[in-house]
Amino acid sequence: MVARKRLRQLALEHGTPLFVVDHDVLRRNYRLFKKHLPRVQAYYAVKANADPAIIRTFYEEGASFDVASMPEFMLVHENTKDLPAKQRQDFIWDKIIYANPIKDKRTLTELDQYKPLVTYDNLVEIGKLKQYAPHAGLILRVKVPNTGSVVELSSKFGASAGEAVDLIQAAFQAGLTVEGLSFHVGSQCTNVANYVQALDLAAAVFHEAWERGYPQVKILDIGGGFPVPYDEHVQPFRTLAKTLNSEFQRLFPAEMEILAEPGRFLVGTAGTLVASVIGKAVRDGKQCYYINDGVYHTFSGIIFDHIQYRLKALRDGPKQLCAVFGPTCDALDTVSLAEELPDLELDDLVYSENIGAYSHASSTCFNGFPPAKVVHVNR
């Protein structure tokens, strides 16, 4: 975490709002993931934060990548351009999964030349893949419980367990190759039972597929959902990893290839937002502050990601309950209605930690306000 003194220096140097990315934290998070899940290859979910410098750091650490659009694919592709052509193609085969189950025809046509690994979950997608990306390797996404996860995903994607093997068979009959299964337990999943149930379901589908004559289906993608410690209620990652490792050993043969798609877990704690107080007023007896960043910008995760980021001040003093609003004219642009901050003056600095995921990635220029400037430290 970037020290308060350093945050002040960076704000003075670059101005605010300022989005600070600490690459030492990125590396530490990646190594923590690998330490506790040694059997799992981490495919960084680029959508969590698609900054090229972040992608490059994970690439240098040995990460693979989960992309969900052609622009994301090309961002990762650009970070391998220093490799010889053959090694770059090998990297794409082994290190990139296009994990959006629904793809348009143009995307599939562009992808096909790279012979990528892609997900699917329905018969219509099989027809599109056969016509526009016949060289792709397929991963069937199955629907699993998302109980208690902050962002539920099972209503949008995933084949039911009952139709899973039929969809595998249909893909093979279409001349395609299915290489494995994937699932997603929901974003910011603190309910370990979701993983346990999903792994049991996946094991049952694998065994049925093998019994039907498809032994080549042997990749398991356990998706994302690994939680960030936004508060003290989130258990240490090693606790979740211990359960996962036990289930891997119980359910799957040693030769099974297991991968995951951590996004939030890898970048969440690596980002800090620094903003300035641009206005203050007392409304209905409550102190209100207006800052130069809000929910249309770095605090977008409040709306899209259902995360409440806490604010701290770089000024010390007795704290009081207050409201904090963003700079736009929209009343939706509310950062918090119950924040404890000291008495602040115009131009005082506030900051929010653990804001690296699904925040700056969703920034807009609504109302003419530009996104925060990005500064990378410890690269």
C-alpha cells in the first residue's frame, strides 16, 4: 500500500484526481495466488483493469490472460510482440482464453487465425464457432451456484448440468474440439460452498463426458470470484485455497489441467485513488463534501460492482459523520452518505484504498469531467 506521505507527494506533482497503481502489490498478489494454489495457472481477467502497464507486469510474472473482447485480446497480444512469431503463437495458444461465452461473428472471424481457447454455453454458439472459428479450442461453461456473491453471474451465462454433456457431444459432432469445462461462482465470492458445489458438479460432468467417449476433455477452468479483503469479514486467501486444494485432490486426477481467472484479487489492493475537496456545505444538519472524482469515474464500482469504498483524509483531526459527493450535476453521483472524516477545507486531499479493480476501468467523461490521471509506482 502506498504510504500517505507518498500519496501527498504524488498529488502535488501530478494533481488530482489521481489513480495510483502499485506494481509491488500486483506482484505480491500474483505470487500469493501461485503460492497457495500451486496446481492452478492464473489467467488474469483483463476486464478488471486493462491498463497495459498492469498487463505487462503480470506477463513478466508468468501470468496467462482471460480476455472478453477483441480490444482486450489485442492489448495482451501487443505485450507479446517482443517474442519471435512462433513463440508468440505458442503464447496465444497456451496463455490466453477468450472467456466470453457469447461472441459476434466478426470477433470469431478475427480470432480464428490465432486458434484460441474460447468458452461457449449453447447450441447457437456452436453453429457460429463451426462457421467462423473452426480452429478454436472450446471450453464449455456450466452454470453453478452464486449464492452470496456480490455480483451474480449465473443468470446470464452457463449451461445447466443436465445439458452439459449433450453440448459437448454436439460440438464434437460439428467437427469442433472441446477441451474442458469452466464455471464462475460470482464476483467477490465469500461463500466457499459455491466453489465446493461447483467443483462437485464439474467432476460429475467430466465423468459423464469420459464415459460417453470424450477423454480429451480434461481442462478445468474454475473462473474468478476470489475476494479482495475490503473489510475484516473476508477470510484470508489461504483459507479458501486450502479448501480448493483439498477438493482438487479428491475429485480430479493429477493430469487434469486446472486454470483460474482472478481479476479483482490480483489488482484490487494495488490501486489507490487520491482526490481533492472542491466544495463543502451543511445540508439538513450534515456536513457535505464535494470531491473531484465520483461514481462516473474511479468510484464507478459503487454502481457497477456493488462495492462501497471507504474514504480517508490526509488531514488529521476529530472525525464527524458526513456525506461525500462527486463533481457532476447528477444526484446519483454520491460516493457516501455516511463517511467519517475530519473537518476538511477546500483543496484538502482524501484517498480511497483497495480501489484497483472495476473502478478506473469503468470511468467515463460524463458531464465533461475526465477520468483520473493514472500513475504507476514501483514498476
